[in-house]
Amino acid sequence: MAGAGAGIGARRVEYLPMTTRKHLYLPASALLAAAIAIAAFTMSAAAASPLKITNCNKAASRPRLLTLTCGDGNTYLRGLSWSSFGGTVASGKGTFVTNTCEPNCAQGKNVSYPATVKATGSKKCKAATVYAKLTLTYTGAKKPPPSDPRKWFFRCPA
């Protein structure tokens, strides 16, 4: 006989070289890298969701009516049409309406002025990321008094 254990039914055991184990790690590494890439893409897509605008206590996309003074509703933009919305800048046009509050707000009259609007900046809130600032440019011949704000700053919606 050729050696111990070389009889009938005996098997010869061969061990794989150590380099074969390295080949097993390659597919696992590729799967892990793919999972990380998919997770990173998903998170960046979520972070890049379109901006919204605070309309009193709600985050809105392309609102046609935007209330600027939520407590009394005496100042708002109506008939808004947006040429761009959701990116770093939102642009549109509409009509700025405000109450004169003369002699008081209950007896005051609404006056309106055509305007272009531009929303910029961003503020990360619980429910959504919203524009931080709205700038108005009055486009009609009749302009509101200088005391009427040209810039509005938004809070997070409730």
C-alpha cells in the first residue's frame, strides 16, 4: 500500500489555496459598494426634493393664493402664476392685495397692485424645505406706499 489511509473508500482531501478565499470577498465587496451607492442616491434625492412655500401653516407648491399676514389675512397675493417653482428660485406674477386699515382694519379698504414675485433661499423644516424669502417688484403705474414691505420672510409651516 502506498500509505496510511490509501485503501478502498479512502478519499484524498485537497484544500483550496488561500487565494481562493479572496475571490469570494470580491462579489461581497461589489454588493456592499452597490448598496452604499443606492443608499447615497436615495438620500440625495430625498434631500433634493422640490422646495415649497409657506402659506400660513401649510407648505404649498405653486399656490394661486398666498396669504402673507396669516393673523388677520389683510395682505395676500392672488392670481399667482409661476414661471418656475421648486428649484433654488421660484418666479411668478400676480396681484398684491392689502388692507389700508384706515381708519382701522375693520373699516379699511383693499387696494391691489400688480407685481412679480421671486422666492429665494431655503429653510429646512420638519414637514418640508421651504423658501425663506419672497421679494415683490411692483409692475403697475400705481405703486403702494414705501411703508408696504417689498420683502417677506417665511417661517416653517406648523
